[in-house]
Amino acid sequence: MSIPHTNGQPLIRLRGLRKSYNLGQPAEVEVLHGLDLEVKRGEFVALMGPSGSGKSTLLNVLGLLERMTSGSYELLGEEMNGLHDEGLTLRRRRALGFVFQFHHLLPAFTALENVTLPALMTEGFVSEAQRAHARELLAAVGLAHAEHKRPAELSGGMQQRVAIARAVALKPALVLADEPTGNLDQASSSDVFSLLRQIHAEQGTTFLIVTHDPRLAARCDRLVEIVDGRIERDEAIATGAAHPA
């Protein structure tokens, strides 16, 4: 299913974005070389490229986990370059959700407690309404029976489902997923990816997913390919119509 683009302000807009490490040192290296990219609300985008191409670095910059070196990054119409650390943290918690290859669940927390963790970190407490919402999310990902289980009591695929429920608990505008199925077997990988598509269809959440798997990328609506820190391809998968890169 292809989600039509919305009109108006893109959710993400990059202009000339560059990212370097070891600035001012002999070992300085630029990883991202002046990227221009727009992602509109409601898109489901695959980000592909060979190892070392800059995919994870780009995801870290988009996720406000690392600062860009230069250029412009607008998130929900607001420029991120120049914001202080507290401002970046606030926007990351309120606008973004994350799913990683490894679930990063807290081992001492139950499934329910892990899903309510974003609310706890953002508000300092978990309301009954937020706890009820977390239970609804666990039911939606097929884990209503497991809310009191800890991660060690769950399979890898189940743990990743908890991580997905946690990522969307605060209804973020954008979910960034870095190889979310890379640690799963083929059947679990397909199930987890189907769950991401279900959440996208039901909630209209925007997804940007790093994957090495062309079969999963083919189930997205748009493909952005990065090679050597530059965007080499940007096209709609369903129609083949190119987006301006």
C-alpha cells in the first residue's frame, strides 16, 4: 500500500548536511557529504547502502543523537542546528521513536514497564492512562499475555515487539529504525516488519528504516540509497517515480 504524500511542510528537510569526526585533527574524516533530503509525513522509507556508507551516522543525526557538522536539518519545521543539548533532548523525546537491531530493553523491567519507560523519562511518572495505553500497545503487538514477563523470559522476536511498542508509546511523528529485524530469523523478521507496516497504516506514523535486506526494502514505499556519504538513489518503489535528491 502506498501512502500519498501530504502537502505542506516536510517532516524532515536536510540541506547541505555534513558530518565529520575528529574535527581539526590529522585523522579528521567527513562521513556525510552535503546531503539534501526531504521526508514527508506518512512516508515509509527504506534507507540502504553498503557498510560504511554513512547510513547509521545519518540516522544518529536525524535522531538528534549526534550533532551535524554543518548544513541545515529541519524537523517538523524547526531548525535543529544550533539547539543546546537540553533542547535536542526535549525534541528527541517528544517527536522521535527508535527501534534498533538489538532491542535494548531494561532487563529488570517487565514488558509493560519497558513500554511505559518513554513516559517515565519524559514526564517523570507514568499515569494510569499511559499504563492503559501501554497495555493496548502490547495487545496490538500480540503480547497481552506477557505484560508481566521480563525480557529474559521472551523470545527475540517477542522482545523486538516490546521494543516497537515502546517506540510508538508516545505517538511520535517519526520512528527511526536501524536494522530492526537484523537479529531475527526470517520468519520473525517478516512478522516484525509486518507489524511496522500495520502501525504505519493505522497511525500514519512516518518510518525511516535502515535495512540491508532487499526483500524488506521492497515492502517499503520509497527507497533512499547512500553510497560513500552521498545519496545515489531516491525513488518511490511502487511507481518507480524518482524523488528529487
